[in-house]
Amino acid sequence: MTGTSVSNTYDPADFPSCETTTLNITFSLMNAAGQVIDDCEVALTINAAPLPTITCPTSIPPVACVDLENYVPPMAPYAGACLNGTVSGMITSLPTNPACGGIAIITYSGMDQCGRTLVPITCEVTVLPAPAPTPVSILFLNPMTCEEATAFVAPPLPYSNNLALPCLISGSLDPVVQNNWTPCAGGQIIINYSGEDVCGNQLSAGPFTIEVQPAPPAVLTTPVFPTTLSCVMAEAFVADDATYDNGLMGNCENSGSIAASVQNNFDACGGQIIINYSGLDDCGNTVTAGPFTIDVDPAPVPTIFIPAYASPISCMDAETYVPPVAVYNNGLTGICEISGTIQAGVDNTWDACGGTLVLHYFTTDQCGNFISLPPIVINVQAAPLPTIALPVLPASLSCEDATSYVPPS
């Protein structure tokens, strides 16, 4: 027989590698015919396998914020000289604000097949930001009255992505308001919202336009006027101002006064006072009222004052008598005065034997009033008795002259 042949009956798979052990290996010497000629046994010490090392997965796909709650990280491999396998991991640290995305930390830990605790490692996974928030829908009162617009304060506009924590992004945007209106003309309120959320997303909404109505027009209120006035009251009459007001206060108030325009179409004989109001309110609108007419009664009818006169008067005085002038007035002054003089009409019903002189005072004043006095009767005395003056008579007449003698008158 030539040569040697060794058959190794050792199979490493038959032995654990978790702890140090002794392996007895039998070597058999066989001839060419395959017959065992001799045996040799060798004791081999097998050391326990070294502790495997965990490594991060080759690729960890990003995870959306909304999937974090149910996220299961991929298995991480571990490997050593004799052992290999996988362990699970769990997120142990989130980004500062997961809703904004960032890096989350996965800690991998576990045991190898031998039940030995492996050294934990940490790996990173990218957290994708949550969807950007959307400003909520907002409705404004439209249109607005002047009062509503004056009191209007635009509210902050909430926004949200309608997710739960930690992916919730919510807050509010402050308004920027343009007041392009006036109480008189109305106009518009324009509201815009813009800003950033906590993740730096640019948010905006608007413009929202609110139509603002002008303040109500002012209503003119006039004084109450009498139907008629006496002349004296009319002369002193002063028309009060009319007032206008739209019934509001503050910024929307439209109020004030307008002076009267007065036409005094009257005199002592009566007439009218005509009152009109016309002017501009605070918004430049023309406000008018009138005409208002007050009838003015005529002034009192004047009285004739009887002049002083003498009665009786002599025949001689009657012959040259000039009747006195009578005066009349209504006792008033100014525009209501009615006054004047009257020349007497004279009825001469007298002669040397006496009689009467009758004075008549009457006239129509400037207002057409007929005024008169009862007749004034002045007695006229008879002229003095005459004295007979004797003619010159002859001292004597002859008989013959006496027969034809005619005495002188």
C-alpha cells in the first residue's frame, strides 16, 4: 500500500458558535480498497463567535410626517465572523417640529442568535414636511352701512392643515386693511392677509372687498310757523334756523343748521312773510324746504283826533274862518304806522243873522280804510245890530216946498 488517505468526519454546522467548545475530530487511514487501516482522534477547541455589529440599512426611504405614527423602520442587518441577521428599530428622536420636516433618529437594538445583546446604533431618516396649511374660508358682511364700517375690525384669519399633532400646522394671519371710503361717498374696505407659518410656508388670502354704503342723507327739519301775525309781530319776526340731521352720531353723523331766507312782503296794510331754506349739508348735498307763507294782518285802522276849535264864533270870524287840520294815526311807529292829516270840508250855513259853520273830516288812508269824524258844528253869531245915521234935514221948509218934500233915506 502506498500513500495515505484521511477522512474528516467533522461538520462545523453540527456545532454551535455561541460559546467556546471542544470538538473531537477522528481521522481514519484507508487503503486503496477503502478499508480503514488505522484511526487518529484530535481534540479541537472552537471559540465562541465574536459579537456581531449592527449596521444601518443601506437605504432608508424618507417618511412623511403623517406616517410617523404608524412608521415601522426597515430592518437593520448585523454581521460577524460566524453570525448574521437583522434587528428592528424604533424612532427615538423626532425633529424639533416634525410638521416642518427634518431628521428623525432611529435606534436599532436587539440580540443575536445566541441571545447576546448587540450594541445599539442610531441611524437617520428624513421626515418629509406635513402639507402646507390653508387659510380657512371667511365671510364678511357685505355691503356695510357707514356705522358698520366705522365699527368694523378685520379679524385674524385662521389657517390649518387639519392634521393631528405632531403634524399640525395652524395659526392665524393678521389683516392688512385699506379703508377706501368716506361717510359721504361710501366706498370700499379692502382686506388682505399674508404671512408665514412656523415652517416658513408663505400664506396669503384676499383681497376681500367690502362695499361701504354712504351715510343716510340728512333730513331738514324746519321750525313751526304761525299762520298769521299782526303787523307789529311781523315787524319783529325773526325766522329760526332749520336743522338737518341723519340720525347718526360719530363718524357717520351729518347734522347742522341752515339760516332762513326771509322775504318781508308786507307793510302797514298787511301782506305776507315768505320763508325759504336752502343750503348744503356736511356732504355737500343740497337741502331745501319752503316756501312757508305767513299772512300778515293789516295794522289797526287809524283814529282821527278832533282838532281844537272855537264855538261860537263871530260873524266876522266866520267870514275869514280857516278850519284846523285834523291828524290821524294808529298809535304805531315804523312799518306799521298809518298816519296823516285831513283838511276839513266846510258847509257855510250862516249869514249876518247868524247860523252854523259845519266842518266835515273824512279821508281814505294809505291802506284804503275810510275814516271820518262826525260833523263838527260851529255856531256863528249874528252880526251886531246896525245904528241909524240921520240925514241932514233943512231947518225949515216953505209951504210950497213942504208939499213936494221927500225926506232923504
